[in-house]
Amino acid sequence: RKGGFEHFMLKEIFEQPDVFQQSFRLANGHNSTSMLLRRARGISVIACGTSYNASLLFRYFAEKECGVPVRVDLASEYRYLSTPEDEVVIAVSQSGETADTLSALKKAKDSNCQTIAITNVQGSSITRIADHTIYTGAGPEMSVAATKSYIAQVAAFSGLLAGMSCSDTSSVECSVRQAIEESLLTDVSEAVSLCSKVSTLFYVGRGIFYPVALEGALKMKEISYIHAEGYAAGEIKHGPFALLSKETPAVAVCLPGDGYQSMLANLREMKARGTPLIGIGYGDDIDLKEVADVCIPVPKGDAYAQVAAVTVVMQRIAYYTALALGRDIDKPRNLAKSVTVE
Ligand code: F6R
């Protein structure tokens, strides 16, 4: 069942080129939902864990590509916050059974919001509550750690944005597939040997790479049990500086685009405080090479391809670190595939 892979997680990581394509197409076909979003007076997204990280990413893309403000809330906090009427609320849940997400969605419905579910499981509870459902095409995910279901959510969001005709995404499918395929083969061994020797790690990024850093840190902590904290790179100086030393490496995403120079400046500040840096960026970036101790190249491409490539590299760093530490990768301690209690 693992198709020759040692763990489901690795098998699922390798399925991602197809999963992105499938999920993008499924969401892109939802014309009525895209239209609903385009006409919305406000858009809110609610989710937990990895699904929340995918939702944060949607916010960056939607605001940049469509100029549509998007509010993103943790489903477990939503009950303590106001729910404006007439909003379109998107609830994102791979399993479709997460209790906090279901409660938040019910609250949105009670406030007369139009609701959309994005889920990977046909007929799951979330689909019975939401007005509209978009299925992601990831197929069953056996590993507790979400990998392909995250890429599927990112694809669904990009398919929806394409449907809203905010950007020309005709080349996205192809560029993302190439980026994922290439990143499945990148050598991550130096990063793994650094990570597997420490007890704390930072993951930093700016802009679209901030939510990607959050997701990278989540993956690392849940399967390797190493304390990994995702941070917006600009925030590191507002507290975490006190923790920086040669014992606290950082995985840093530094790709040309918005915030690139600021990111380099943040990395120099961290380096000056002793932090070993694992830089994820372009292979020919001499500025990054100068500041980073280890450089992991990702292929050049559009923003979606960059996100997908960095995600895959981070998933593989987490996987091989957990493997080196002998962890129970597909079934990490204390975790379940769906969290059905609040
Ligand atoms: C992390 C992970 C969890 C889930 C979270 C929400 O790898 O799997 O953080 O993302 O429990 O689950 P769903 O998406 O099923 O609502």
C-alpha cells in the first residue's frame, strides 16, 4: 500500500505533482463559487493547523492578485470574534470533521453568511453544513501529517482565484508541477544533518513565505518532535533575538520578489547573533550564499511554483530529520488524523 516507499508520508509527498494539477482543475471548474467570492462584501476563512496555514497563503494571493481583503481566523478562536453578516465564509478542513472548524462554520451560518467548504473527504460532516463544497483531489491521506492535502488546498485556492479572473494563471498548473518534481530530488542532507542535532529551530519568511514558514515549522515539530517555530522574519528582532545562538538554526526562505532585500537584512542580523542559517533560495543567489551556512536551491518560477517548491523542500527536511531520529513518522505521538473534540 505504500507503493515501495518506507512511509505513507513520503509516498504522499511524491504524489503532489498530480495532486496539485487535479485540485487546481476541480476548483477552477467551480464558476458559481468563484462568482460568489468575486461579488462578496467580505471574505473570511476559518481553519485549523495546516489548513489554517493554507488559508493564510490564500489571503496573500487574494489581496495581491484581486485586491480583495480576506480575513483569516483560527476556527478555535472564531467563536470569540464578531461575524459580520453578509460575508462569504470559507471553512477549510482536509478531513471535514474537525470539531472547531465545524462549530465555527455553524456560527457563520447562524449569522446568515454564505458558506463554502473546502475538503478532501466526500460526504464529510463539513459538506452537510456548508452551502457549497469544493473537493480537493488529494485522495486518501494516510499519514497523520498533512502534506498532499495541503498542496491540494493551495491548488484549490489558486484555482478559485483563477476562476475569479484576477490573474492569468493558465501557466500555473504546468509551472507548479515542474517545480514540485524538481524539488522532490533536491539534496536536503546537509540541512537534515544540522536539524537533527538541535532541539530548537526557527522557520522564517516574508510575504507569501511567512505562511509557508509556519507550515514548515508545523511539519517539523509534529513528526520530529523538535521545537520548531515559524516566524515572520521581520518579527525576529521583537523578542526571539534573545534566543538566538549557534544552537538555534533557522530555515530561511529568501527568494527574489517582495521583501527580498529586507529578508537578506534580517538574515544578516540573525547570522550576527550566531544563528546557523539554512537558506532556501535560487541556486545562483550569491548574496544568499554569502550569509547562509547551507543553501538549498529551488527552481525559478512564478509565485505559486516558488511556494510549492519551498513547501516540498521543507516537507522533505522534516521527513528525513524525523527518519534520522527514528520517529514514528506516519503516526506521531499524541496526534490523530482528525480532531473531533473542541
Ligand atoms: C498537520 C495536521 C493538522 C491538521 C489540523 C486540521 O499536519 O494535519 O494540523 O491540519 O488538525 O485538520 P483538518 O484539515 O482535517 O481540519
